[in-house]
Amino acid sequence: MQKIESAAEMSALSAKLRGEGRTIALVSTMGALHAGQEALIRAAAARADVVVVSIFVNPLQFSPNEAIGRYPRSLPADLRLCELAGAHVVFAPPDGEMLPRGYSTFVAEEAIARPLCGLSRPGHFRGFATVAAKLFNLARPNYAFFGQKTAQRAAVARKVSEDLAFGVEIVVVPTVREPDGLAAGSHNAGLTPNQRQGALALVRALERAGEMVRAGVRNPDRLIAEATHILAQHRPVRVIYVSVVDSGTMEAVREVVPGRTLLAIAAWINEVRFIDNAPL
């Protein structure tokens, strides 16, 4: 496995690989890798000739009230996980490579990025889309892999690829869950038992909504009310949003269409922000 820090070196390598007719899959991360991202790397290795994993804590994704300094970093462990999962290249640039002094160009997707996390994290998706576009330019991937847990991020990446003619196919991999159902995440290991119980309320809310849809419920308001009721029973949980949305546009829907609709939840568990969702 090769580790690259230079943007110019990453660009030259991807051009060489594409020139040889080899397919490239990109797994973009901010490090502190976990089982969910391991699953993305393995899925990418099964699809493409070369897997590029980017590790970059993107400062543009953090809202003013979010402390980037608290984001966990574990590069040596991340590199081991990448190699074991089948990555061929790890692109781990310093801030100055991705966002050099004087950087003033941004990419803003203004439809899919508007609802859900777009409302609760101002500027988040502009930061994500800007770095995603730069990674698409540098790595020149045929495919980019995202987890279902970050469904809105995947949808924004798909729109950026389509609108700016990058030609990157966005592949969404099912959410990896721990034995108790909690979605894999970089903060899970540090949760107190009380925080974990609060986080599991999100899982129970999603499961209950799925049961209701399988029983024939199609009214989003009923699903939202039931999910909110479950979340409200847990003291550490502060709901940011509970919404039933179209899985492509992330816009709220008036009726559940199985296979095209998501229940999406975001909540604070004390000072840790969680997101989760489930296709209905």
C-alpha cells in the first residue's frame, strides 16, 4: 500500500492509472476509521482495480459551534485498517495541500444540501462539496463509495458529479451496525453507558418506523410522531430533526413510497452529534 501526501503526486498517479486503463474507487474519509469505513474499502476493492482512501479532516465541514480540535485522529491505526481492508493508496494530505493559503474557491450544491443537516450545520455541505470536488479532480475515480448512514452526503456528491461532469458513479453501501444495532461511528468507543442507551433510541425509532411501514402505514406524520415519542423517552437525547424524505432529493414527502423514502434522524446525545437513517 502506498501513502501519498502531495496533491501533485496524487494527481500524477491517478492520471497514470487511468492511462493504463485501470479503474479507481475513492473512499473519502476524515480518519478515525471504523467498521463502516472498512466495509466501504472492501466493497470498493471488489469493484475497482485500485482503491484510493483519502484521510483529511476537512475544516470547511465544521460549523462555527463545532470544535474541529475534538475530532479524533488515529493515522497509524487508520493506515493498518486501510491495508488490511484492501486499499492500494492512502492520500493523507496536510491542510496546506488541500486548502493552501489564499484558497478562495468553493463548490455549493444548493438543493439536496438545503434540508436536514444543511439546516442544522450551516456551511457543512459547501465545505464537503468543495473538498469532494477537489478529490474527484485529484484521484479521478470511476467510483466513490459512501455509507448509507451519510445518505445526504452521498446524494450531494452524486449531484456534484452529475452537474460538474466528473463522471464519478456514487455507490452507497449499507450501514454497518454493532451487535446492539448502533451504527458504526468514530465516537462510539468513547460513549458512556448512558450515552449509548440514548444513541440506541435512534435505532429503536428507525426500527419502529420500519415495522409501521411494513404494516401498511404510509403517512409520514404518523411515523415522525412515533419516532419522536421514542426519542423523547431518553433524557440525554436532544432531537435536531426527524424527517421522512425522498432518498434522492432529501425533500420531505407527503406519502411514503417504499424503496424511495428514508426516515432520517439527527440528535445530540449530550455533546455528541449522531445521525442515522433507514430506507422505508
